[in-house]
Amino acid sequence: MSKDIGRTSRRTVMMGTVGAVGAGALVAGCTTYGRTPDAPAPAPAEGTAPAPAEGTTPAAGDGATEPGGGAALGSVSDVPVGGGRVFGEEQVVVTQPSAGTIRAFSSICTHQGCTVANVSGGTINCTCHGSKFRVADGTVAGGPAPEPLPEHDVVVDGDQIRLR
């Protein structure tokens, strides 16, 4: 009988170790670094508020708190029909998919927590990694984002849009 029966060679041990390490790295690479699936997306770094959507200007009442409501975002006329506007300070993007229909979503991309950059072509666009979300409901239209943008409650009081 041979002395090698029942013994594992060094080569077999090393190949098994390399395979286990590689499988662990593959699994780790398929998760979002530093986030569990149930954790909220991180807030963007200070001073990274995006510019208003192309063709819009900031409203005078941005960020002001109105009696009996939340932050005043601006007027309905500030939000183009079929498009929207990013309110960086409030971390909200407001859309108007059809005339008179106002929707609001988090402006924090569900992919890796970047602030969405703009609204154009019927989508809310994150330029960090190319995710796009539909203006009508915040669902993913393309890119690596795994989930839709969370919706925010807003109220329209006359022509003014406010967070609830």
C-alpha cells in the first residue's frame, strides 16, 4: 500500500483555498458596498447639490417652510409638463408627467446614493452610473439602479408645491 492514501496533497489544498477565496470575492462583488438591502441610500456629500434641471431657474421660495405644511418647493409653472425639476437642498425631484399631475420622488439614486442630475426626455437621470427613472412613477427605465425612486408626498396649494 502507498503512503499517500488518505493524505491530501499541498496542490489540492491550495486549489481549494483559491477557489473558496474567488467564490467569496464574487459574492461580495455582487452586493452594494457598505449597504444591506434594507438600508436607506446614503445622503450625498456636503456641497454636491445639483444645478436646476436644464431650462429652469430656482424659485424664490425654495426651502421655505409655509404655515401648516412642509418646505415650499416652487410653483407648478417651474415644473415643465412631461419633465421635472430637481430640488437639491430638499433631496426631492418633482415631475409633471401630464398637465396638472404633480409627483415627487427622492432625488437620491437607488443604485449607489448619488443625487440625480436632471430630468429630460421623460426620465429622471442619474449621471453617476447612467440610471434613468420614469417621470410618471419613479420606476427604473434603465441603468444599474435596482429599485424605483421612493415617492414623497407633496401638496399643491394654488400654484405652490409643498412637501407634506
